[in-house]
Amino acid sequence: MDINLIQTQVENDLNTVSSASELESVRVKYLGRKGVLAELTGLIGTLPAEERGLFGKQVNSLKNKLLEFFQEKEKTLKTQGGTVDKNRQDIGLPGIAQELGSSHPIIQVIDEICGIFNRMGFSIVEGPEIETEYNNFTGLNIPLDHPSRDAFDTFYLKNYPKLLLRSHTSPVQVRAMKAYKPPLAIVVPGRVYRPDAVDASHLFMFHQIEGVLVDENISFADLKGILGLFIKSVFGEDIKMRFRPHFFPFTEPSAEVDISCIICKGKGCSVCGRKGWLEILGSGMVHPNVFKQVGYKPGKYTGFAFGMGVERIAMLKYGINDIRLFFENDLRFLKQF
Ligand code: DAH
């Protein structure tokens, strides 16, 4: 090892030093416990006896030189206004930025939709994801032989009392109507579960928003008015809406609601299956049997209900073609919202 070369290296290194912390790292490099000087000192013992004396002297004088250099540099730093206090923090260093989180796209859509209904006077309520068979089916006038009650279509948890993972948010209708007297207007966001095979449009867990409004003299026209306002707020003024007759056990009459395709504006494309319309929710007038189940006086009250899938609406709104993207926790996807 060339002792003179080391000396020049130290001088070069010190020339680039402009702060106490930089000086400290150069000091560690040469004078530290595992530094260059320690290495040279360790070498002395390995040399033949006749060379040791001379090499030892050279190492020693290098050490004194270095100490001198460092002292000098320390002084210049001080006179330049710097300080060599080892404990001093360099507040000029860039900090470690804390990444800001943001709400999940599904939560953003839930907040937007519930916000719209909330401003029209609906309260936002939630119910449990583990439900009784009664609230999920029987209270909603869903007959015992209905296919959705099959073990292939619902996650059953326990037999007595029969518990399950709710397959829709509609059971919260039953809970709310049992807890409050009319007039009642609520929206219910939450997770629902179905044993579906996973693909680009199916998951075993997704989100729904349920709505129900009950009072005296509520008609289908009220349902149409409220949903029309809602759809225009989410998808824009130009969107068209149509009601298509359908069957749900808990509403009568029942209808599915379509909007004009937001991609092709109704002309027909691959997203709407060339129909020009997209189905976005189920709705209807609350069935008298449901009122009976919850103890509302039959004949006195009428009401409407509706239920929609949040993922579907989010996919249409943002042009997302695979539902799985929402739940893979890929930050490249999530950061776009
Ligand atoms: N619960 C239904 C489902 O999961 C959606 C639904 C349809 C809810 C019509 C309603 C309704 O409240 O009136 O498919």
C-alpha cells in the first residue's frame, strides 16, 4: 500500500468536504475503527521483522499527518460558519417524505352516491355483514324455495340460529323499519357476499347501496323523480333513464333501471352489448308483505326501495373493465383516484 498515495487521497477527500457530517464520514473512512489507518496498523504484524520498524514509523507519521489535516479542516469549517458538533442535525437535508394515503375508489363512489341522497334528505345507516336468515330472506318476502336461499348462492355460517354473510344490503330495510316509524328515508352502503366464481365481472365480495323511503302517499312517481335526480348527478344531465319491468320478491311492482350507455350514448357498442342501455339498479314499491313483517300498518303507508352495485357503477364511471383491479391493492391502479 502506498502511504503517500493515501495522504493525497485524504487531501482530495477533505477538499470536497463542506459540512460537519461530511467531515465525519471522511474521518470514519480513514481514522475509524475499520478505517484505512486501522487496516495499515493491522498489516504491521504480518510483515517480516526487518520491515516492521520502517513501515510502523511511516504509518505513525501518516496518522499524525491525518490528525493534523482533520484538525485544520475542522477549523476552516468553523470559521466558515459551519460547526463540527457531531450531534448537530443537518436541517438542510431533505426529509423523508410521508406518503399521503387517499380513500379507495369504491369508498369515493359510495361517499358520492350517499352524499347525493343525503342532500335529498336520506339518512345514511349501516347494518352488520353477518345476518340472520330472517332479515336476509324471510323478512323480505323471499320464499323458502327461492334459488338465492340455496347453499350454492349464499354463504351460510351457522344453522341454529341460522346465520349467513348477507347476500345483499336489503336486510337493513327490515332492521331500519323495525327500529323506526315512518316517515323513513335511508340509504345503506356496505359489503355483501356471494359464492360466485371470480372473473372480470364477479367477486365473492362486493358493495351495494340500498335505499328505502316510506311515508304516506308515496308513489312510483316519487321513485322515478328521486332516481332521475340521482342518475343525472352521477352521470351528467344528458343521461337518459328507463324503467324495465322485473321481479323482486320484496317490491311490487318492481323494475330494473337502465341508463343510456355512457360510452356510445345509446347507439350500441361492446360495453352495452349493442343495446344502447346499461342496467344499473333494481327498484320498486315496497311489498305489503314486507310492511307486515316489520309491523307497519298495512294500507296506511307506501314506499319505494332500490338497490345498486357500487363496483358496477364505479366501473362504468371510470371505464374500468375488470372488477378484480379494485381489490388487488396495486398502488399503480389505486393512485389514479
Ligand atoms: N337486493 C337486490 C339484489 O341484490 C337489489 C334490489 C332490487 C334492492 C330491488 C331493492 C329493490 O331494494 O327494490 O339483487
